[in-house]
Amino acid sequence: HQHASGEIMTAAGHHHNHVQQSIACESIVAGETTAPTREFELLAASTSLQLDNGKRVEAWTFNGGSPGPVLRVKEGDRVVVKLRNLDIKDGVTIHWHGVNVPCSQDGVAGVTQNAVAPGEQFTYTFIASEPGTYWYHSHQMSSIQAKMGLVGSLIVEPKSAGEMPASIEVNAFYQDLNSTQLLNGTTGGLTVEGKAGEQVKLRLTNAGNETLHFAIDGAPFKVIAMDGHDLHEPGSLENTLIPVGSGQRYDILIQLPKGTKVIVHSDSMKNLPITLGSGVEPVRAENKGMFSFTDYGTPLLEDHSAKPTPDRSYELILSQSMFIKTINGHAFHEIPPMSVREGEYVQITIINEGGGDHPFHIHGHSFRVWSKNGIPLTGSPVYLDTLLTTKGERYEILLKADNPGLWMAHCHNLEHSSMGMSMMLNYE
Ligand code: C2O
Ligand code: CU
């Protein structure tokens, strides 16, 4: 096991392994490039992990841990990851959540590749073309395998540091390992030192199934990116909860105040606060409002131009009863795919009919959110790969069909996904 600077590390769908659409992607690997190559090795294995609270849990790990290693690369790098499956008997894949990789590298068992059987290996290659906070997880029986621990962070650092580089960066990866909530693999909180005036960039990833609502007490903050995409001139927020849906990432910028700590915490992850800086306990404000991206940040000038006319439109109604989760009244195998042609603009209306949160994830594409409940967004353009929808909400999103292949689109509450709330996006 070499661990130097995270390079070369050892250790590695939904219930979609039965979807025997013989593998649908041409094996296009990201084209020739002179970009630096970063190589990693992930070994998937079953083990039992001794947690820092003394408990021992059965876990499926990458390189002996859950989460697996943080894969940190630079914008433009060619990333090569060799996955080896030691003994996960159903097989393993890796999906690069939020990275618009070529279809053949998307890691969906039964769709873009066969699951990697015990003793076998598969090498993923893609260009990390967009900086941001991403993550990876197995996409073979993903509702089980993610919960069993086959998850990890992927961070693509920007080529240039930007105008206001943060002097402190905190990666915070939340997961639910077999009903034990973990932050970066620990069962306690995270404490980060820092001086008053320093800027902290906090990367929040929700790799569990439930929405996490984060409160940030002690200092104002800005949401600087969602799902890896920067927001344009975001304003300062206070007394505002940040709802991070399953699969989503939020990057937050906080300037450490004088004399007070900053505490980032979530009611549903009570034992996992992040404490930043030093000083006295911050005042914990009650009655916080909920963050909404619909009018946050500043519109770009070119946004005055009209929205592109969609070449196609689809409407997806997400519903659920106790045992089945549906899209337009059907479960996975009965849902017709969304068909698109390369170059088209596709408008998708997503309606949450209730029953809970449905964070809707589309593989291989980032999409722009145009309206919520019929009202167009008025702030920064918002590009996501996972849209959190809550009961009664209706969103219009626009997707540019620029990555040919066969792609999954599904609720990222992976239990819902395995209970039917999954479909395909298909290039004609
Ligand atoms: Cu992060 Cu299809 O999933
Ligand atoms: Cu759902």
C-alpha cells in the first residue's frame, strides 16, 4: 500500500445487474491528451471495521477503509483508476458521481459494463475537466453497496486558485455505514484550527440516503458552489439552513470570526458537528430559514438572452407508496426512456407528488435549473447533477445532450431507486 500524497492506493448498480441490455456504450475513452496522468488503484474488499467509538461493523471497503481514499486531482488531469475486486461476491463497479465521463467509464453495472467479479479488475479513464467536489460509489446493487461502504470523495482542484483562495480547506464526507453515521469515517465531529480572518472552504458531500439540513452558527457564510459548479457572485447568508440532498455537494466559504468558533451541524447527524476556529461557543440561532438557490447570487449578463428553445420535453412525476417508488406511475422496467439526439436541448419537468424527498440524479450530464414552481430563477445560473425535490415541488430543467450513450436517471435515495424510481436517458 503506497499512500504518499494519495497516489496509487490499493484496495476497488442499483439492483440493475439484471438489466442485461448488452453493454451499450462504445468503448470511447477520453481522447488523446498531453494532460498529466494521475493513477490510482482501488481494492474493494469485505472486512470488519473497528470504528473510533469502539463498535465493530461489517463493511465493504476501498483500500481498507470506508469512505475509500480521497482522490484529489487537478482540473484537466487524465485520471486512471484501476479497480480490483478482491471478494465482493456480487461484483463491484465505480460510478464517478457528477463527473461527465464518457459512457463506457460511467460504471453502471449491466448498462455500461459488467460488474467486476471477485479476482477481476477494470480500469477507468477520464479527464477531470471541471473543478469541483465530486464523489464515487459502486453502482452494482448500489443501494446495498453504498450502504455497506463502497463510497469515497473525488476532488478536482481548479488550475488556478481564484481571486480569494481559502487558506483552509475542509472536506466533509457524510455517509451512513450500516446505520452508523460517519463523517470522514469517524463517529465523532471534526475540529479544525484556524485564526480569525482566515477563509475556510468547506466541501460538504451527502453520501447517505436522507437529506441533511446543515446549520452554520458563529459567522456569516456563502454558498460558492453546488454539485461542483460555481455560483456567480453569491451573497452572504446567516440563519439559513442548507439542505443537502442525497448525492449532492455544497461548497461553503466561511471567514473565521474573532473570539467565536463556527459550528456546522445537522439535526439528523447530531454527533457529527464540524467545529472551526477558536473562541467561545457561538450563539445558536433558532428559527432558521431554508436556503433557496432560486434567487441567490447574481445573474450573468448573457442570461438576458432567452432560454434556448427545447428540442424535446419530458415530464417526470415522482410518486411513492410504501413498497413502490414510481416515475409517471411506473417502476424502472416499465418506464420508457427519455430519448434524445446529440446536440439537442432537452427540457425535463420534474414534479414531486409527495411522500418524501426525491433527489433526482442524471448521469453523464450537468443540467441547468430554469424554474421552480413555475417561477424562473433570478439569481446565479444553477447547474446541478442532482436536484433535490421535496413534496409538491415542480422544477423545469434544461439539459444539453452533449454526451452520447445510455445513461441512468434516478432518485438518489438509493432505496427509492432500487424500488423503481429509476429510468434511462438514451441517445437515438
Ligand atoms: Cu450517485 Cu446512479 O448514482
Ligand atoms: Cu426518492
